Amino acid sequence: MAQLKGEKGAVEEPELHRIRITLSSTKVKSLEKVCAELIRGAKEKKLNVKGPVRLPTKFLRITTRKTPCGEGSKTWDRYQMRIHKRLIDMRSPSEVVKQIVSYA
């Protein structure tokens, strides 16, 4: 990896880092789109990529009464928000990952 002392003409390789990117969103389509773009960019740079690993979906649930005062029939509203997560692992120099991740 590093250049040895006394060797002439040796090329110094950049240090490879293990990089883990965790993406989360409430919208699955946009999350899958971003994952696909990250992986496509990494494969163009010939990087070692693993993923996207689909992590379990988190359900945030709120149950509340419909009536504000407590009068009337006991009816309830149930709301839930789903949070989807994806995990991407890469092995590459940090400069290259900064280029790939600069998503705008």
C-alpha cells in the first residue's frame, strides 16, 4: 500500500476505506432511485460495492380519539408512518466516494 523506502519509481496507492452508507426515507421509490444512482456511480469507477441491503421497515403508529372533547361515540383514528432503510457498503479511497456521493 505505502511506498517503501529506497524503491525508485514506486507508485503510492491511495488508502482504501470501508465505507458504509445508510439511507432512510418514507418513500420507497425515491430511496431505490438514490440507491441505484449511488451503485451505478460506484460501478463506473470500478469500486467494490455490496448492497443495497434492505433493513427492516420501522412503523411509527399513533392512535387518537376523533372527538376533541370526549363526547359522543368512542371512535378512533389510526395513523402510521413507515420508515424504509437501505445499507450500501463500499471499499474505496475517500476522495472517490466524495465524488460519487455529491448528489445534487
